[in-house]
Amino acid sequence: MKGCGGVGKVSLDDVYKLHVNDIYRYLFRLTRDARQAEDLTQETFFRAFLSLDDYHGEKVRPWLFKVAYHAFVDWHRKQVKRPVQLVEQLPDRADPLVEDPAETVVNKEMWGLAQELLRQLSEKQKQVILLAAIPFSYAEIAEILGIDVADVKRSLFRGRQKMRKLWRDGADGEER
């Protein structure tokens, strides 16, 4: 990775174009704020550029997500020190190609419910579920989060289990 501006045989510009949307979606799901996700996406690629010397030829995508995760953690720690009320935004899952308004509303409601359930999980469970949905392998998730593979499997299982329970409990509460 020596030299100016390349990751292997691919330029940094190409890496940015290939991964910027996935990094943004991941960070948006974590922050639920479009502007903050954009800022953190830029911070991710800035940090990646600055830490090219730390890149040792591993897969670029998991390495970028690890950088994004650490940018999010740093931002989140600052927010905890000085909490700010973020305005909730519409879910990012609305499919612009869907022409049926009823289906659009259902998609937004389902994504909103999923976001609400994710908020009730521990930070590790939420991270593992989001990264598994991207999809990353267990080993890649472990590398991104700096935990072992068994912890990834355990957190994914328990997180999904808790989401199912929360969903069932919410559905039971609506019937009453």
C-alpha cells in the first residue's frame, strides 16, 4: 500500500465510489441523522486516507467499516458527554420505485418498527445485526468490532432473539 493514493491496484477514488453508499447507510442507521451520517462518512474516508500505513492488505470493505465504526464510537462518546436531542427523521428505507402509496406507507412503518427495536438492543447487538445485514461474515464483523467470532455469533443470536421477543410483545400489546 505504499505510494500515493492506491489500495492495492485500486485507487482511493475507486474505493470511495465503491463503498461510500454502504458506509453512509450503515452510519445513518446508527445515528438516525442524515447530516451526521454524511459528516461521519466523510470522517471515515478522511481517517482511512490518514491511516493508509495501517492498512496491511486485508479486504478493503471490512477495513473501511472498522474505520467507520470507530468514527461513530468517537462521535457517540462526545454526544454522551454533551447530549443533543436529534430530530427523528423518516426512515431511509422508503423505496422510491414503489408506486403504490399503501405499500410505501407499510415499508416506512416496518422500517420504523425495525429501527425502534434496534434502539432497544445493547450497542454490541445492534452493531452485529446491522453488519450482518450488510452482509459481512462473522470473521469480518469480529474484525470490525474488535471482538472474537464466538462473541459475534452470541450477540447476533441474542440480539435477534430479543428483537423477536420485543416484536411479539408489541404485537400482543396491540391486540388488547
